Amino acid sequence: MGICLSTTKVSGSNSGSNNNNANHHRNANKEEAKRRHNRHARNDTTHKHQHQHQERAKNYQQLKTKQHQKTNSRRQTGVIPCGKRTDFGYDKDFDRRYTIGKLLGHGQFGYTYVATDKANGDRVAVKKIEKNKMILPIAVEDVKREVKILQALAGHENVVKFYNAFEDDNYVYIAMELCEGGELLDRILAKMISITLTSAWFLAIRKDSRYTEKDAAVVVRQMLRVAAECHLHGLVHRDMKPENFLFKSAKEDSSLKATDFGLSDFIKPGKKFQDIVGSAYYVAPEVLKRKSGPESDVWSIGVITYILLCGRRPFWDKTEDGIFKEVQHNSHF
């Protein structure tokens, strides 16, 4: 009896504990489910925020790219070359005064033509420079300086005569003396490579075709006069070579005229140029050392004199750098 009660009591006590345990598990499961739900909700919110942030960043980047493209487009289409925005102060009536004829040659920024003066029929050389190619202010200054130099040297017998400078909306025109005798280089080559046709139909090259000392002296004297005139006005030609000397006419005794002052520049006493300009075969060692002055013109004339007398260049190499090395290693030729 006691045992049964005890057993019942014990048995009754176990039943209550099981109920409590079941309730505990149910509550725990609910709490866990609630925590999971909250965690998923937080994750969904986080993912949503991340997605929104990514979308905003993407949209911002696209907007920034479009703005950058628009800015670049405005820059590309809206920038006007400096030459087009510049009033050079030159006469504006070129078309009224001259008629453009045949092309003589061309350079980096323009072309040179034969032109005819409508008033008297005189023929002149006209350098036509495109304003659209004068992108930077330095290009404008180069043109202005060339005109200024031609004006400064006006009247010298061995410099091409300067007549006038003109401009319109698209071009600058420099009217100069027309020289029809060809370049000094052409005459040098004609003497160096004097070709005759033999009876056997072979081409023979006459070896002894150099300038005599007397003939060379006539040419060199005129070049030295140009250099002296330039230096007297405080400027350096900086590109003396046979291509930049023209004969007035085709006559053997024609006078020589210096032309193309595009690289020329004014220099103050005691100052030196630090940039490298000129043509490889005629450039002075001082130019390559970035400390040149008027003496560089004299060097170039010396190289031309050597070619006139010897029929060949004092320096030669396959590349420009090789020529420069030859000049520096043989500066006492």
C-alpha cells in the first residue's frame, strides 16, 4: 500500500515533470523560431540595404560617367585653336590684292605659293599659314616672331624681301620676294652628282665635281653676311642649311637669299639657348649641349663650306642620334 502510494506519488511526480519539459521545449522552439525569423528579417533588411546601396553607387557612377563624357565632349567640340581666337593686327585685304598661283612647297603649318599682285602683275612668294593649326599660344608667337624678324632684316641684299603680312578668319599670309633660282642644295647636288649618258647607255658619275675655292668663297661670303646681320639685330637663325638659301635667279652669278626664319629667335647678350633645334647634319655641338648662341650659325656655315669644297658631309650616320654622336666626337673637324 505504502509502496503503491509511494509508487503512485513517484509516478505522479514524473508525469508533471514531463509536462513541464514538453512546455519548455515548445517554448524553446518558439523562441528559436522567433530568433530565426528575426535573424532572417535582419538579413533580408541588410541584403535589401546592400542592394539599394549598390544600386545607388551604380547609378552615381553612371551619372558621373555621363557627366565626364559630356565635359569631354564640350572640351573637344568647344575648344577654339589659339590662332582662330587671335587678331594678329595684319592687313585684312589679301584676296583683294593678290591671286594665289602654283604651289612651291609646304611645311609643318602651311604652304608656300606663287602669287600675283593684281595692281601691277608682279609675282611674289606667299607663305599661307592655317590658323586652325595654331593650337597653342606658342604657335601664334612663332608666326608673329617670324614676321618681326623679316621686318628687322628688311633691306639686306642676302635676305628675301618682306612685303607685307595679311590675315583673314582662317589664314595668315606672309608676302615675300620670289626667288626662282632654286635652293643652294640643288646646285650642290648638281655639282656632286653630274650625270652624263655614255655611248654604252650607262650612267656615269663625274667624281671631280666640287666647288672651286673661288666659287665657294662667293657663296660662303654671302652666308656670313646673313649671319652677321642677324647677330647685329640680336637674333640667331638657328637653322642655316643649303635648303634655306635660295638663288634669286637661275644665273650662275645670281645672288643668294636667306629664307625660312621659323626657328630663328632673339637672344640677349650673355644668354644661351637651352633647346635643341636645327637640322641634324648642320647642328652645332653647343646646341646638343643645350648652351648655344650666335656661334651655332657660324658652325653651320662651316659645315656647308666643307660640303662645297669636299663634295661630302663631314658627319654621317644612318640615324639622327648617330649623327649627333659624330658631331660631338668630331667637334674640331
